[in-house]
Amino acid sequence: MNDMASDETINGVPVTEEQIAAWAAEAEAGYDVGALKKRGRGRPGRGAEPSQVVALRLTLEELAAIDARAAREGKTRSEVIREALAASAA
């Protein structure tokens, strides 16, 4: 039998045959679907309305300026861009 686990990792941590057996036993016993759904998936929403992802092309200089401002102000890149859009629309 090929030891498949010897080459597999999760976040750089090798997956052992024991871990695979534990996962299989957990699956065979069944999952609490309610508990799994409570964990949530993906990024949290920004409000009551759904958000739309928009692709935007920036030069390296523009991106560096946004990242510098974000670092200075302790904000994310997205927060800086949203603030700039809101200011320009006002």
C-alpha cells in the first residue's frame, strides 16, 4: 500500500495515517450539521446588503501609495479605497 499521507500536508504540517483514520471515524459517526452551519463561511458581510467584488487595475505607484496610507492609518487597502470613493462622490 502506498503511504499517501507521507507526502500530504495541511498548512505545512504533515498529515499522518492516524489523523486520516480519525477523520474517517468522525465522518462515519456523522456530523452535527447545525454546528457546522453556525461557523459561517467566507468573509463577514459589510452590512445588511450583499457586497459586490470589483476588479480594479492600478499602477505599482498607485498601489504603493494606497498601501502606505493604509499602513499609516492602520486600515486595510479596501478601507482606504472605499473612503476615497466616498469622498469623491460627496
